[in-house]
Amino acid sequence: MASNAVVFAMHIFVGLLLIFLYEVGAAVILPTPSELPILGYNYVPLVWIFVFAVLGKTVGAYIVFMIGDRAKETARFQRFLDRHRWAKRFFDLSERFVRRYGVFAVFVLLSIPGFPDTASLYLFAIVGKRPILFSIASGFGTALRMGLVLVGFHGIASLHG
């Protein structure tokens, strides 16, 4: 009987590890929705899904901010901005937006279900400062986003009986 409990706990741990890795990947490279892990709430305790998803998004966002911080200092990036006026205008506009709204903008944008968070994280990474604060805001935005989707699922399910 105890071995069944250990196997069950291992399945849950593997599921949580996959959720963490998925969220890291969703922040760094995957153009997939961050709210996807909540679909496993019948198999893994919901609280743990949220904890591991938020931790994964926070770590992934920090990685993105480190990549962006290094990329914006390269000569290649500067040459790109010098050659393409549209890119320079977009960069300047984005920088003003981030300076004006900062961490709150990261939180709000990443709270919107279905919003492409990978692209916005890279944008904030290139123009932003304070990677730890931005990463934490990314994690909390993901938690709110997942909560909104979960409430939406339950609302739709309650309409059908």
C-alpha cells in the first residue's frame, strides 16, 4: 500500500517538474499560452500547479531579462537599430512605455489570457532595468492569468449544467 502512495507522489512530482519546465520554456522560447498547465488540475493539486507555474515563469523571465540585457549592449544590436529606423522608433517608444509604466505594465500584460508573453518579455528585457522585479511581476501576472482562465472554465462549465 505504501508503494502505491510513493508512486502516486512521484507522478505528481514529475507533473509539477514538467509544469515548471514548461513555464520556463514558455517564457524563453515557446509561443504557447502560460495558462495551459491548469488543465491538469484534475491530476495535480491546483495550489501546487500555481506554485510551480509561477516559479517557472519567474525563472524563465529572469533568463529572458539576462539575455535581453546582454543583447542590447552588443554592437550587432546597435547596428540593427542604426540601419532600421522603424526598429529604432519602436525601441524608443517601448523604452518610454516601460519607463512610464514599469513593473506594473509587465504584470498587467502578462495577466491577459492568451496574450503572447514570450514576445512581451523580450521587449521588456531589452528596454527594462531591474530584472528581479520584472521577473517577479511576470510570475504574479501568470498566476492572475491562470486564475482568470480557471474561473472562466468553471463559469462555462456551470452554464452547461
